[in-house]
Amino acid sequence: MIDTTSPSVPGSNGEALLSVHNLVKDFGGLRAINHCTLTVKRGTITGLIGPNGAGKTTLFSLITGFHRPDSGRVLFKGQDITGLAPHQIFHQGLCRTFQIPREHKSMTVLENLMLVPPKQLGERFWNPLLRPRAVAKQEQEIRNKALEVLEFVTLDHLKDEYAANLSGGQKKLLELARTLMADPELVLLDEPAAGVNPTLMGKLREKILQLRDERGITFLLIEHDMPLVMGLCNPVIVMNQGSKLAEGPPEIVRNNPEVLEAYLGGQYSAHG
């Protein structure tokens, strides 16, 4: 079992990086998020589990600005980001990936990454004419950074491949690479193991740990792969019916009778 709260973890000092306070979200007559409150501490890899319909992905969408809450607040680095647009939250260093990767299919892997940094000089039509050297210099810097990121996630050999041609696991690595282009402090991963073969999942798991340990990036991940959650995450938060049901180290959560009965189907127990 990996201890992700070790004092050797960069920035793992108990500081709340993300705080969700009493969030509520209704869709018509359905309450998807029901007065949900939770905290993600800097330097952790926090797992978020629960049955389908528990509200996990909706919570991610509220945190990252894709939905507006009906009430409650979201704080990131102590600042209220409730209701900000997704791109504003993204460029503050809070990034998310999706259950189904949203790569730009008709662009190459490298181009997918180079598109991420904001305020590129070449985006203004007069700059290539009036400031060609500055545009070329910035573009080369972005390209170099993208190549470094692709090498880190071991996709550099596919840099000129169209993103549409990648496997499911490679697309998950590309999603992670795109978030790294924004120099994130917190990454929200939505089911990173879904549709990924064991070899690539091992690689993705290794990269998550490396990013936490070497770059101090904090992670909050939704996942149904219980061995992955129990071996990678600490703490683990359990959601049910839009609210937080339980929270704690994986060995405590996996032996909570209520959690065992409702979510883990008895596959983990005190003797398992």
C-alpha cells in the first residue's frame, strides 16, 4: 500500500487547496448534488468513489465551471471561483480530464498540446505581419515545451499522428499531457482507468505518482477500479446521493461496513 500522505510528498502540509462548501445542484426535479462539502489537501492523490448516479461527475462539472451551482461555494487556493467560466478556472491552474477524452481528432498529437497555452501572439492576425520574430520565438518555446511533455508521457513517438488514431489508453495519456501544458496545481481525473489496458494503466499510474512527487501536482480522481483507488489514493472520499458519505485512508474506508455493503460489494473486507 502506497502512503500518499508521507511528509516527503512535496507540499503535503495539510493545506486545503480545494474546498467545496455546501454545494447544491438541481436538474429539474432531481437533486444531483445535495449540500456537498469536502476538501482536497495540497500534495495528495484523493480518490472519489460511489455508485453511478452518486453525483461525482456533476461535482467535477460544478468545480470546473461547466455547471453553475444553485447554492454553495467553491474555493481554490483560498479564492472563491464559484460560477467562473471553465477557461478562467483552467488558467488558474485547476484542470480536468473527461471520462471520454475530448481530443481534437483532426489535429496531430503535438498540435493538440500546442493549442493549450493562452494568449499566443499568433492568435492576433496582425502579429505575424508586424511581429514575426516574436511570434516565431514564442511558437518555438511552446513547441519545445509540448515535446518535453510528450516525452514525459511517452507519446513523443506519436507526435505527428492524428489524435483520432490513438488507442483509448493513449488518448487518456494525451488528456493528461494537455493539462500539463497549463502548469496545473490541481488535476481532476474522471475515470482515468476506463477503457485502458493494464500496461497503459500502469504507465498512467506511474506518471500520476511522479507528477505528485516531483512536481507537487495535487490530484482528485473519480474511479471505479477499486484496486487502483485503494493502491494509489489517500484519502478516499465516498459519495452517495449527491453528498459525502465517508472519508478516510483507503484501509479505513474499505472496511467501513456501510461502504462495503453499498459500493464495494464485499470484494474488500478486513480479511481481504
